[in-house]
Amino acid sequence: MLKPLLSTCALLFALALPQAYAAEAPYVYTGVAAAPSSAQDQEIASLFERWNAALQTGDSAKVTALYADDAVLLPTVSNRVRVGHEAIKDYFDHFLQAKPVGTINYREIRQLSSDTAVDSGVYTFALNQGGTVRNVQARYTFVYEKVDGQWKILQHHSSAMPEKVATP
């Protein structure tokens, strides 16, 4: 008698758990990340600002020049992985049409060596699509490597947040 009751309780709990989790509202990052305190981390943080400024030019060649020759881009708004300058430029030829403006909401910087660093976190892009501005929040990771004394993007991963926020 007790065993079937325990089994029933366990089943009800297991079925209720996903619904309880699903009822939680998606988390949205609303602030702007604070500037790093160390000079090394500030240097790495400035690489995003350099990249974002290149986006503002609307010139895909300027953006692509910030990537290493054999860089990998896992983009936000394309299912295709892009490897190398030609494929990365092709992505930005299309992405820049939306006049993206990025803001870092949350960031973690890790210095792996004097020539390698990782900047990861959450950013939001304001995209202008047909006169309507739409904000897309995404998780990102930039892996930077010094190539001939200059920081280049070796790998860039960006994925839109999986949980959709209800629009009012």
C-alpha cells in the first residue's frame, strides 16, 4: 500500500517540476557591464568596443579585418558556421544591413596567456529592420589571440537567448 502511494507521489512531483520551472519568467540582462578594473582586462574589453565601432561603419571588410585569417564565427542570426575571412565577410555583408549597435550587459574576461584572452558574457544588439528597432540579447564568447603583435578574433560564438521574453 505504501509503495504505490510513494510511486504516485514521485510521479506527480516529476510531472510538476517542469511546469514549475517553465512558469519562471526568462531572465533578462538590463544593465551595462562595469568597466574592468585591471589594465589587462581593460585592454581586452576595448577589443569589443573596436569591433562594435567597426560594425557602425557598415563596412564588412573593416569588421572582417579584426578576425584572424583562419578565424571561426558561430553567428547569432545564421545557422551556418563561418571559417576564414571570405565566409565571415559574407555573414557581415548581410548582418550589417540591420545597422547593429551592441551593448555589453554582462562580461567575464579571462587572460589565458600574454597572447591569448577570452571575453564572454551577454550582449544586446539593437537591430534596425525596416525602420523598426528590435533588441536581440545573446550570449557571446570572443577568443582573442595576438597575431604579429595585434589582437585578432580567433573564435567568436554568439547565440540568441533560448528563452523568449513576452512582448507587452
